[in-house]
Amino acid sequence: MKAALKHGFMLICAAYISLPIVIVCLSALNGGRSMLFPPKDPTFARFWEFFVSEPVWLRSMENSIIVALASATLAVLITWPIAYDQWKRNTAFSRALTGLAGLPFALPPIVFGVGLSFLWTFVGGLGNIFTGILSHTALLAALPLVTISIGLQSIDRYHLDAAQTMGADEPTSLRTIILPQTLSYTLSGFFFVVVLSFHEFIVIFFVSASAYSTVTLQIFNSLRNGFTPTMAVGAITFLLVSIAVFSAVARYGDLPRLLGADPARKDN
Amino acid sequence: MSDLATASYLAQADNETRLNKTLRPPFDVVHRFSAQSIIMTTIAAILLFVFLSPILLVVAVSFGEKIEGASWVWAFDPSNYARVFVGIGWPDEITLLYAYKLGYTLAYAVLGSLIAIAFAFPFTYFLSQCSRPVQAAWLVFILASLSMSEVFIVMGWDIMLSNRSGLPALFKATGVTEWLKETGWLAVLKDWGLANPRNVKFKTSQMATVLTMAYLVWPYAVILLYAPLSRIDRSMIEAARTMGAGSFTVMRTVIVPVVRIPVMGTLLLLFVYLLGAYVTVTYFAEPAHQTLPVSIYEAIRGATLNAPFGAAQAVVLLSTAGVFIFASLWLSRLAEKRGR
């Protein structure tokens, strides 16, 4: 009885969370130009429009992918040394860097977006996709920083001691022990950035200055004409990417551990 | 000197050189040290430039002075802040337009985060009792919904709440609207701004704004509460149960005291996140009930084009967030101290 109540509550929450998402996805099937639910004259024509016949969507999809992959790569490259230095030496300098790297994520994104738009206005490059990439790197760097730090902490110290006893210097143990053991955590951080960058709106809204658009921006820009079913195809695509990415993280990494569950309680 | 002594002497010398080798930094270590410091300095420079300077720029620009009909110049002009709190005509007259916007910003964020926590807490507690693979599956679901852009979520809620399709149409089709009319509830809903004379109307309304905000942060709430809730010592719960405590007593005496501080911390983080909500407010709140982020956008990129004033509003929002972030840091420190 109690278990049924519990599961019932969890399922109601799940239904509540999935409802708007499901509705958006189903609306993609609408035959007409307006978003109706339940969909009228269901058709897959919108998918054709999104991926083939309307180049504006394809171009914004391309921008989304470029920004997401590039900013995730940069974020990992910047945060790896920070996390490593903090784990290895834990100096005041490394602690300051860690705090600084996590700072943008802790602010209301609109404030950081405003600041970035000032920065790129002054130094040039507002509306250039490269500044968009740097902006997302700064906004989302906190994620790989956290996952990599968790990864470093979960390295077995005995392996390091053993390597040292056998004469391995720092680069050797970095290459043979630390990097392989933290790979799944690094990749998780990478993919967290990819997914959140895909969906991020407000910062890219400010720094793109309408010079280019990602899919989320394109959807927001088209809002003036109301929602159209073609946008919903974008939502479906993004949702599928997110589910695929997080399933992969769960499959190859320890998702509960990444999110802070007690590592000792693996068996329950 | 005998051969044995020579051998032992040589061995000792060999040992010493080895010792020296390990003590003296060999050439490659020196080399690597400098490479490492180059990397760390570069990273520090990037952090200062892209991570920190935008925030400092917002503060600096907020003191700038707007030139009518043109851009703005650097200045040290606190009048932008006065305008946020008491209006442009101060001290002759006081307009609270932006103070109200700040008020709405705070009210939506507080309500949204409270509602999200109220539903996320029991959910996460039950989740933490599931088996590890089940937990992982749920977490994939939560993360996927968490990563949904605000734009997509607003799109979904817009369809659900719009008058042509969605809940009002459903109410009408199932006869709920008729029933509401007959019982007089429609008039009450109209007073609350949730109905027009013909049917219920959820868009635009403050309720839709707050509920969409709560929806927006619900997955965040689960993720943030997941760590403390899944680390609760199960033996304590079992001990309480053995001694005859019911579920409610266990919740009150074991679980709540342990997670009280993380819950407060989560609440603050959600609140800070919601302070910056933009799409939801532009879409679901009527212009008179809109928030600071909307007018920040208007000032910086939109219709009014007054960057210093926009920056001043951003600083007000930032300081509000800052106060709460420090509070949450302080709370988590407190929690750590207690944990020891």
C-alpha cells in the first residue's frame, strides 16, 4: 500500500514533467501552420521542413552544434588543469581559480549575458560565433570542473602510491593512472556542457546580437508569428540528443555517484 | 682496502648519487614547472578576461551617463540606481515602477522555488530509496527534462494553457466551464484574473508565470536534493523504525533535521536561478506584472536602449542574488561544521 502510494506519487510527478514536453513533441505532427493539440491532419512534413526544405533551421542547427561542441571542448581544456592543480596542490591560487571558474554559473544568467555583451562590444566580436563559443565556455565551465574534481577524488590513492614507489614521475602517473581513471568523468562534464549549451538561451541571445542564431534563438525569434509545428521538431531533436547523451553517461559512468550519491552504497 | 670495502664504498656512493638524483630537481622537472606555470597563468588570464571582467563591466557601466538621442559616456553617476528604486523624477516625485518590478521578480522567484521544493522533496526522498539502476534511469529522465530549454518549456505550457487548444478548450468541451458558470466559481476566477466572461483563461496570468517557473526548476531541485537525501544514514531510519516510530515521526525527527540545511541551500539556488527567468515572464506575465530581467533586456538590446540603466538594474539583481548566494554558502559551511 505504502509502496504503491510512493510509486504513484513518483509517476504523477513524471507525468507532470513529461506532459508539456510530450505535447510539444506531438504538436510537431500538425498538418496546418498552427500549434494545435491534439494535432490536426497528422503528418511528418514538418520534419522534412526542419531538416531539408527550410535552410534557416538547418543553419541554426549547425550553429547550435558548433557552439555546443566547441564550448564543451574549451571548457574541459580550461577546467582540467584547474581541477588537477586544486586536487594535487590545493594552494590559495588554485582555490581562487576554482572559485572564479564556477562563478558565472552561480549568477543569474541574464546578468552574465549583459556583462558579456558589454565585453564583446568593447573588445569587438559581438555577433561573431567565436565570442558566442567563449561565452558558453565561461557560463558552463562549472560543470566539467565539478565532474572532473569528483573524478580526481575517486582515484584510488594506492594506485598513485604504487606508481610512485615503482619510480613513476608526475607526467607518467598522470598519463597512465590519472587520465584513464578520470576519463568517464571528463566526458560526462563535456556532455553536460554540450547539452546545456544546446538549450541555453539568454546568454547567446545577448552575445549573438541577432547576427547568427542557434535553434533556441531561432525559435524565440519566430515567436512573433506564433509557435509553428516546425519549431516542435527542433524540440524533439534536442530532447532525443539529451536523452541519448545522459543515457550514455549513465551507461559508461556512475551517474548517481556523479550527482553526489554515497559511493559506498552501491549494492542497495 | 679490501675488495669488500671497495664494493660497499661504491654501493654507498651509488646510493648517494641516487639520493641526490631524487633530491635535486632534474632538468625536466624545472622545464615542466615552467610549462605548468605558463598553462596556469594563461588559464588565469582567460578566467579574468572572460569569466570575471563581464561582471565588473556591468558594475562599471551602471554608473555611466546616458546622452539623450545618442549612446552613453563613462561617468560616476549614481542616478541610475536612484531611478531603479524611486524613479527618474526623484526627489520631486517618487515612482515605484522599477521597485515594483523588483518586487515581482522576488515574489515569482520565491513562490516558484517554494512550490518546486515542496514537490521535489518527497519525490527525491522516494527516489533515493530505489535501487541503484532504477535511480540511474530516473536520473536520466530528470536530467533530460532539466536540460530542456526555457523556450521549449514555455512552448509546451503555452499550448497547454492557450485558449484555442489546451486546458480552456478542454474545460469547455467537458462541460467544466458550464459547471463553473452555474456554481458562480467563474466569477471568482474572473476576480483572480483567471477567467473572462466566456471561459477560464490562464494566459496571461501570474499563476501561469509562477507555475511555469516552478516547473522550470523542479528538475534542478531533484538534482540538488539528491545528494543529501541519498546520503542519509539508513541505519538511523531503521533504528527509529525498530523503536516504533511511524513514517511521519521518522520524517520529523530523523530526516528533516539532517537535510534542513541542504534544503535551505537548494531553495536559495533555485531562487537565484529564477531571479533571471526571462522567456517565461515575457510570455506568461502581462506587461504590468513583468520583472527586472525583461526591463534589463529592453534597456540593453530592446526598445529603450539605455545601457547604463540596464546595467544598474542588472547590478541590483546581482546584489540580490549575491546576498542569497552568500547566505547559502554560509549555510553549507554551517552544515559541514555540524557534520564533523
